[in-house]
Amino acid sequence: MDSQSSEILEKIRQQFEKAPYPRTPLEKSPKGDAKFLNIHNIVNPYYLRNQKVIGTQGKVILDAGCGSGYKALALAAANPGAKIIGIDISEESVKLAHHRLQYHGFENAEFYTLTIENLPSLGIQFDYINNDEVLYLLPDPVAGLQAMKSALKPDGIIRTNLHSALQRSNYYRAQKFFQIMGFMDDNPQQLEIELVRETMHSLKDSTHLKVQAWHPEFERNDERLLANLLLQGDKGYTIPEVFSALRAADLEFISMVNWRYWDLMDLFKEPDNLPAFLAMSLPELSVEEQLHLFELLHPVHRLIDFWCGHPNSADPVVPVSQWTLADWQAAKVSLHPQLRTPRFTEDMLFSIINQRPLEISQHLHITKDPIFLIDSAIATSLLPLLDGPQMMMSLVERCKQLRPIHPVTLNPVDEATAWSTLIEPLTSLEEIGYILLERSPDKG
């Protein structure tokens, strides 16, 4: 590492030593935040890559750049039985993280003051590495990726992210301005924060930078101001640069963490009625090219947030939409683990007893639509999932018992009708992420 990179890294360390991030109160728990826990549930990326549901008991999870430990706490809460290890460049942050997990009763956790580049010195291989809001601060992201890869089990997965150069372009202009003004020569303190506020207040409201990079929350939230306008070492990247870094580190892209919100086709008014040249060319594009077009057309994501792993570590996967009846007949069905809560059980039973639709989206906020409902009759058929995974065959048998007579013809429900009654809603629920479906191994 050259002297300039070392100097930047030291400034970053000092910034987080004096102001550990995030400044989340010690007593706050993520247990009621279904969306936040879902992001940190390692079942999701393993299922996306391999179409298999893993158990979290005994898994070893690293929070690389753990800060004050709130995300390590979320990893512990979302993955019961896993061992949590956290590292951070800031000794003060590490102390806070350790105290946080002890406070919330998670004893199977260890924390170390360590740079990501020195991660191999721990001598531990991880099932999952969470590297959130860190990689874009490193002088060399490829070196960081390589260090994490060296500590990753052969079938392990890394979640990491980089700031978007396109979405944050106005913030980078602001940072450059404040660098020229000398506000970032040393580690920004309260004086520099107030000088930024005075500067922005002095600008006309119509000044482009003020319009694009100044927000009311910066008036009262020092942490947010520092993280956007005075963040030491902050850099932005594009999709091609991300994929180039992955190739340099010999890592394979798995998926965006919030992949539902990176769908290029969603940007068009009529995806099924595109101009001919688009209809012919877009389906032929690689994943990298599609994601790059998305960021060029609609740069709304602050983070390019993705999962990656060792090359060629994915199992062969057949999309559920392409399953044959034989696949379905041998399939295992699981409720998403984040839905295993007393409140969800209560709402499901209420739906069934009162024959009202179950609003599943209020329990796991992962759809682009604000509300997603399940018919009470389907909920009744899926009730055994509360006890654990079930074979599809047994759920269909239950469906036949619940609906033995066709409501229109009054004839006994035949086998084909019974299967289709469940296949259609389960396909939709799996696509959204509420239900997880596994093919029998002999079908792989």
C-alpha cells in the first residue's frame, strides 16, 4: 500500500474511531424489522444460487467492517445458531459491537480490530461474509475482495457493495468542493460540519449543488451529513467497474441483493410491446449489460449491492416456472424462515378461521407492490408449513380433503385440478420470495 493510500486509510480509521457508525442506541433490536432481517438472512442468497434451503445452525458468518455492531446483531438474529465474527479497523467500534451483542444475549460472537486486507491472519473459513458499506472506502477494492475470497469456504457467499458513481455524482461534487475548501484536510469534526451547513445556507436556493446534494435531514443529523458530504475515502463505481473488479478477484456474480428493483424491463411502459430493435436486442444482453443499462436509464440506487462467490460453485438450477409435473410431485415446500414469527402464525390462523385474505406482505416487505394477499383457502392448504417443510404431495392431499367437490360442477375434484390449485399460487409466492421450493435431488 502506498503512502497516500495509507494516509487515507488512517483518516478513515480516525473518523470512525471518533464517531463509530452506525450510532444506533445499544438497546435497539432489529427483531421487529422484517425487511432488515431478511436482507441479513443467509438463506436468501444460498437459495437464489442453488435452489436449496440451508440451515443456519453452526454456520460461521463474518461481518467485515462491523462498525458499532448493529448489522452483526441483525446477522445473529436472522440466522439462529450461527457463530458471528466481526472485524473493524476502529478499536472503539469493535468494543461497542462486542458490548452490543452481549447486551442482546448473543454469546456466540467474537470481534477483532483488523483490516479486511489482513483477514487471512484469522485463519478462519467462513460460510458467509457480510461486507456492507465498506468496500468503496478501501484504497483497492480488488485487494479487499481477494482477502475475503481467501477466507471464504468453497461454497460460501460474500455480500458486499460499492457506491454508485451515477446516483451519488452530486455528493462527489460536494465532497470535491469541501476538499478544496480544506474541510477534509484532517478528520472532519463538529467545526467542519457547521462550516458545511453555513456554506450551504449561504448559497442561493437555485444553485444546482444545493438543489441536488442538500437535504433537510443534514440540518439536524451530523451522521448523515458526514456520511455523504464529508466522508473520507468515498468513491463511486459503475456496473462495468464492479464486474471488472470481480473478474480481477476471480469471483463470480450471483445476484443483486435487491434484484427485484434492478429489472430493466420494469422501466418500460409496455414490456411486451417494445420497439422491434429493443425486443430483439435486450434479451440477448448479458446480466452485466442489462444492469449497466438500468443504471444509465434509472440511477436510483445509492448502492450497487450484490452477492458473489467462488466461480462455478453454483448447483444446476431449473426455474420453478419451467418445472414439470414430475418436479412438482417430488418437491419440498418451505415457508421463508423470516415468516416464522408468532404474529404471522396468529394472522394466518385468523385468516383461515374468518375466511379472509392473508396480507402476507405486511410480514415480509420484499415485493414492489405494497400489498400482496393470499386467499384464505390457499392459506388453509399451506397451514402445515408453520410446523416445518412439507412435501408438495402432502399439501395437495390436504387441498383435496379441504376441497373434495368442485364448487361449480359439484363433481369430485380430479387429480389434475388439485395439483393446479396449488401450483399456480406457489409459483407466484416462490417468485416473490415468501415460499421456497426444492426439487428432489434425483431431479437435478
